[in-house]
Amino acid sequence: MNVWENPSLTSKNLVEPHASFIPYFNPFLKKWEYPEKFISLNGKWKIKVFNTPIEVPNEVFGDDFNDNHWNEIKVPSNLEFEGFVKPIYTNVVYPFEVNPPFVPKDYNPTAIYRTEFFIPESWLKDQIFLLFEGVRSFLKVFINGKEVGFSKDSCTPTEFKINDYIKPGKNKIAVEVIKWTDGSYLEDQDMWWLSGIFRDVYIFVLPDIYISDVFIKTDLDREFKDGKIFVEIEINNESSVTNQKLSLSLIDPLEKETELIEREIVLKRGKNNFEFSFKINDVLKWSHEFPNLYVLKIKTGNDERKINFGFRKIQIIDGNLFLNGKKLLIKGVNRHEFDPEKGQALDVDRMMEDILIMKKNNINTVRTSHYPNQTKWYDLCDYYGILVIDEANIETHGIGWDPEETLAEKEEWEKAHLDRIQRMVERDKNHPSIIFWSLGNEAGTGINFEKASYWIKNRDNTRLVHFPPLGADKPGDFYYLDVVSAMYPKIEDLIEYSSKKREKPFFMCEYAHAMGNSVGNLKDYWDVIESKPYLIGGCIWDFVDQGIKMVDENGEVFWAYGGDFGDEPNDKNFCCNGVLLPDRTPNPSLYEIKKVYQNIKVSQLSKNKYLIKNEYLFTNLNKFVGIVKVRKNGKIIYSDKFKLNLEPGEVITKDLNLPIEFDNNEFYLDIYFVLDENEKWANKGYIVSQHQFKLKGAQYEKINIEKIAGKIKLEETSNNCIIDSKNVSYIFSKNSGLLEQILISGEEILVESLKPNFWRAPTDNDIGNKMPERLKIWKKASYLRRLHEMKVLKKDNLVIIKTKFELPGYSWLEIEYVILPEGDLLVFYHLKPSNKVPEIPRIGMQVKLKKGFKNVKWYGLGEHETYVDRKESGLIGIYSKKISEMYHKYVRPQETGNRCDVRWFSIVSDNRNFNVYGNKMNLNFSVWPFSMEDLEKANHINEFKEKDFISVNIDLGQMGLGGDDSWGALPHDEYILWPKEYIYSFRINFSSLSEKEWRSYFKI
């Protein structure tokens, strides 16, 4: 049997797993430190890729092999991103025949890497180690032609002691990397199937007596004031020395160092274990809000270790989750290690960027879906304050959960399961940011996981064990788990769970599927979570779109996904589920997450009195400055500041005493909380929380149409009705019943008629719930309608055109147009759907304007796009953008750019405005420099270009986006446009006074 097809052989000749020590992150200098005797093997290596491991000749591992003609590759990197192997993306399906433990014989890319390193002769008296931090998937190492060993877990270190293989001076290393092995059956995660040496590689030297492992556990007393440290130290003695001095000292977060112990120890040859405990008074606790790090410094002989740790306590009390005695809600995301240009070979800059995005958007937890991350990631989470759910590199989704099939129940796979889980725990055990150990993801339940959980609980009693073995089919609620882990539950599932006495907290390890234009109804989930027991929040799926940066033949950048490389099978763009684009540009859903996850809640008691609640666990609100702004018709007319001294969990009533005289206009109040001082993750003045309240609604001024002065002219031909008023002409077709043209001073401004529209370019969620098939009658209704009746009426100073259309499905639409003498157009829209038609994607009208308009200004929610079920983060105000900025470039083009609750909007050119006002009602609108058809046809953002026209959508509304999942869930009922009568009206004019005229109200 091939070694790469034998699950009982997980590795050979590895150093036993232990806590990570290299590099050491210095929290006081905010940098990583490396040993004095250290060689980085990152850089250029020689490489040759074979189709299968069988094709690899033995001579390529020899020290005398000539590799001068081979290609070069940078390490770390993925083969797929360096052009050596084709990328493949699948979600569940394995990209090869499922027959564990066997993998393809005809094509299994196998890369041979070769490079050289130099070892000083003086180093040979010490202990020399070679460490690979991560290699996908199978790694076998040769030094100077001799086999050193192998390993199969892609995401934990592969470490060898190499004294027996090296010589002074130049040494040659050859590494075999096989893409698919028996271990690949345990790595069926929803991500790109990538391969190669994708994390750091280095050599380091330790003395003959060295500290080989350290485990620091902490505890807090009942008052969470004083702490205890429990230290387990393993010392390896490769010398004949038997007596040695051991010292431990503690450096607190203020950099004060205190000696804990210094004593003589007796050592035997080989491993020696020591245990100590210490009580520390008045500790500075670690939390995501105050990530206070202590450093334990351990020294024996010529070896010294520094280990960062924190005092923090995770508990379950009465079925709820607690951190340091305070009830904790997980406001999290799932995160893959992914860079659009580097794949899984993330650098520190990208990790830093991700951490800061999380902190700035009120995200307090990250799940390392679905494998252990680089060690530097945990250092950053410790330092900046992000809670971590550390997940083992195990998923067998494509095999399924059947007890007869799942690898979780097969004895021959037990070692492979335990090995991956144990290596993760041993490597990461000292990081205070880690609150849960996760056994893996969607890998079935069985004896192998039961044994793994039992091992963890005996090894580490300071954290909880989590695991969603059955995916979205059933919550992970088994005796060996500490929390109930659910994927994509409905709100009613949360309510049901919280309705009974429970012993375990309910955790949504995945929810709010953020694929494309998504994350609707997030606030609805959190209204339940924050008001019910046992619900501890969840982690949104997921953080960043896994799109690969590509450039087409025209130099246009786009994000590639499954199938774009000829990869079969593939799951298309299902790898793009993030709240960020691949380059970390925020998707609009991120703004909603920041708002819903914020930790300061404000509610209105009256115009001047507001109830403010501090929902931080450990942060007093005196850390922030409160800012008050009053808007009149969208414009800020007053601002003020205030400070609060409000402890966590406390509530206060704040009297703002606003010195505002309210007239007939509309008034809103904004309340912000901003940082009062610079923090590690943001500068002074950064907004952490925002709120808006209506102080007074507008009083509309009804205009008597009959008293409007001016003349209006109606001319009818066999095909058209032409209405002239002031300098504006409107031309209606008697054949279509539509407004076909608008002329201003004789110049045409329309490219297409103003026509009813019931459709939207399907979102990813729409496609998942079969909206294009279910609701296709409404797409048909957008371009197929029968003009049933058209009436033209001329009064003294206005023209009224009444149209009635029969729509497919026996529905009816009546549109009435009123043209006023000063050139204004009133549109009254009345939809009467049949009771036999399905829900409606959109209710509105669409028109195309000629190119020349440049900017858009509006009064409504902004400034980012908003939808009926994703608008908590929008603020009512006046906003302005270029037309090219009015849409978002989702990885796969889809519905985009909607703005809700709009009083008026104005599309502006150098010499005219195109203004639209809600007629005593709010509108939805969007503006694109292309057509809806362009959006719907395109699969990538480079496939449509800005056109020589402007599409304008003037809508009553759209159905919600949804987001419970992207493979069938509908928007919630309250956000669906059910078939019933709908009426709305709006006014169009071309005035330069759009901000002043919006309160005018016309009624016929």
C-alpha cells in the first residue's frame, strides 16, 4: 500500500507536537522575534511537477542531482497561484472518485521542490530542527539524499530534528509534495483545492538542554480579581548534565518583571516534566475588549522561552456562556485564509488588515474555518482582542453522515482524526484568545470524535469543545460537546430552543450566508438573540470572497471562481460568500453587520430624552465621546458633544435639551459614539456606534393644481400624444401606452420609454431559491403587457393620460400621468395582481436617460446601498455620488445599488437635473450606467461596461434580500411583496430646486 493511501500512517519521524515558540511575538514592541541561530528557507526554490507520484524518479531526491534546468517557485506559495497546477473549487463534492483511502492514479500533481542551505560547523554541537508551518497535502523530506520523514496534516507544523542528516557547509534539501492523499478525504472544506508549501519554512538551533514544551493554564477567583497560573514545562536533555538551574519570571502588561521561582532541578536524559502553580493578585484580565497580555519567561541553562498568556475564564452557567463572569455574546465571522493573488500564502500585512477590519466593525469572534491558521494569526488575535474558535483540519462533507459511511466511525481512521486534533491543541494551547476547540466541520459523528473530545477535556479544562458534525441537517448536540452548534437555523429554531430549560448554550457556528448581495434580516436574528436565554450568537459565513484575481485580454480585472479554469467538477461562485470582496473592499453587508453588532444601544423616550445602555462587557462608556447631530430635511443644522460615565451593563437616561424650534420641515437626530483616544485598532474619533431617530415628520404642502398658472398644449396624431408645457415636451405612444420621450428645449433626453418593471437581476440568494424559475411570470410582465385602454383628457391647465394594461397571469396595472403647465409630470401607479400569481420581485418603473448625466444626489437612506431587510445601517440624510459609484461590483454581477426611504433624488448634468420626488411617500431608487439586462447576463465584473445611457429605477420597493442561506431560503415573509394591490406615486421635473420642492403634494 502506498504511504499516501494509508490513513494509519499519519507521519514519520516528526518531533512530538508542542506549543509554538517561533517566532515569538513581543507584545510590547509589537513585532515578531526570531532566534539568533535561525535560517529562513523562504524564497526561491527549484521545482518540477509530475502528473503522479509514481512518475517521480528517485534520483531527484539525491544530493548530486542537477536541477539547473528546472523552473523556480517562491516559497511560501500555492502551486495553483504560481501557474504549475490548475485551481479547482468545490464545496462538497470531492474532485476525484470517492473510494477512501485511495486517490487518483492517472493524475495526482506531485511537485518536487529543491533548494540548498548552509550550516556553520559550530552549530553541529547543538540540536538542529527543520520546520514547515504548512504544506498541502502530503510532505516528504530528503536532506542530502537521505529520507528524513513525512507528514499529512496540511495545517499544523511538520518538524524534524535533522542532526543525523546534515553536514557542515552546503546541504541540499528535496521535498515531495503530493496534492491528493488519504488525508485529502479529511480536507473536503468549502474552498479551493490548493497545494504546495504555503507557509513559512525555517531551520533553528537549540542547545543540548532545551525547553521543548510549555502549557500555561490560568484561573480566576470567584470575584474575578486574583488569578492563578498553572505551568507545565517539558525540558529535553540531550547531554550528560544532570543538574541545572530553572528560573521563571512574570512580566505584566505594564512591563514590570517579577521573579516567580529559581531553583535547581535534576534532569535525566531525554524528557523531563515539571509543574508549578502561582497565585497572582489583582490581575489585569484578558478579554476581547481589554487584551491584557502577560509574559512568562522561562530560562534553563542556555535556553530561554517567552510565552504570552492571559488571565481569562470561560464558563457555562445555567446554559449561558460567560467570559470572566460576564455573559458573552459571540458576534462573529468565519474566515478562510485567502488572498486573491497569493491563495493561502497570507502575509502579515493581509492578516493585520483582516484583524483591523474585524475590530472596526464590532466583530468580536473569528472561527478558523475549517483548519488551524498560521500561528501569527493567533498572536494578532491575542494582541488586538479577537476571540477565536480554533478548528481542526477535518471535514468529510462529501462522504456524508451515514454511520456506515462516515470516517468518524471507522477504526482505521481513528489515528488520523486524533492526530490532527491533538496537533492543533498542542500548538495553540497558550493563546488566551482561543475560547473553543473545534473538532472539525461537517464530518459526521462517531467514536473517533468522541475519543478526541475526551482527550481534549483531559488535556485542557479551560476551554469548551464545539463541533457541527451534521452540517445544516441537525445541530451538533451530543454528549461529548459543550455547546449546541447549529448551522443556518431559522429564527423560529432559536425561539424554540430558548423556550425550554437548557444546559448548553446554542451557538450558530454558521449563519447569515453572505453570498453576493445578502445578509438581509440580520437585526431580526439579533432581536431574538439579545432577548432570549441560552442563545450566544454566531459566526456569519463568511469573511472574504474567495475570488482569484485575473486580468482579461483587455486589461480588465475580474474575480475568477469555480469553472473559470476549466476545472471540473466545480461549484461556480459558491466560494464567494464574504462580507468583503477578495481585495478586502467591503461589501455593503459589512456596514449592516457593524451596526447590528454594536455594543451601545440607544432608544428614544421623547424628543429630548434617550435611554442609553452600555452592552460592552468590560468597557466604561467614558472611553467614548457622544456626538449629537440634528438634521433638517437631511442637512445638519446642529451638533454637540457629551461624555458619559456608564459602567458595563448599566443604563442611563440622557436629556439632550435640543435647542431646536421645529417648523413644518422634517427633523432627525443622529447620536454617535466615537473613540476618545487612539486605540490599537483605530484612531481617535472613529465611530463605534451610530443611531438615528425621527424628531418630527414633514408637513406636506398640498398644491391646488387648478390654480397653477401657465399654458399647456396637447397635440394628438394617429400614433402619439404630444404635450407641451413650458420648455418641456412629453410624447406618449398610443400603441404602447408608454411615455416614449421627453424633450427639454427640443433636446431628447430618453433612450428608452418610462416603463413598468417587476424584475431584478437575480441575486445569489434568488438563484438559490429558484426565483428566476418561480417568478418568471414577473420578468415576462416587465416586457410583455397588453394595452387595454388609454384615455387622454385635457383640462384648462393640465393633461391627464390614463392607461390600463393587462399583465401575464391575469393581473392589471393602471398608470395615470398628469402633466402640469410648468413642466412637472405626476405618475400615479396602481397594481392589481391576480390572486393566482406568485410574489413580486419588484414594483416600480424604469427609464433610460441619455448619457451626459454625471452625478446623483438624494435625500433618504445612505450612503451605501440599502434594502428593505438590510437598512439598519443607513442614515437619513442628503448624499451625493458619481453615477459610476452608485452600484457595487459583486463578484458575480447581480441586483445592486438600491436606496430605500428616499424622499427625492436628482440626476445631474452640467446643464440640467432629472428630479424625482415621492408624492407624499418614500421611494426606492437605483441608477446604473448600464442596463439590468447587462447585469443579468454577466458572470464576471469585466463582462459589462458602462454604456452611453443611464438606467434609472423608480420603485415602490423590492422584495428583501434574505440570507438565512443561499440554497433555498426565501426572504422573510414581512419583506416579501405578496400579490395584493399596490399604489404609489411620484413626480418628475427638471428644476434646480429639488431640495426645496420635495414637500409639495399633488392630488388629483
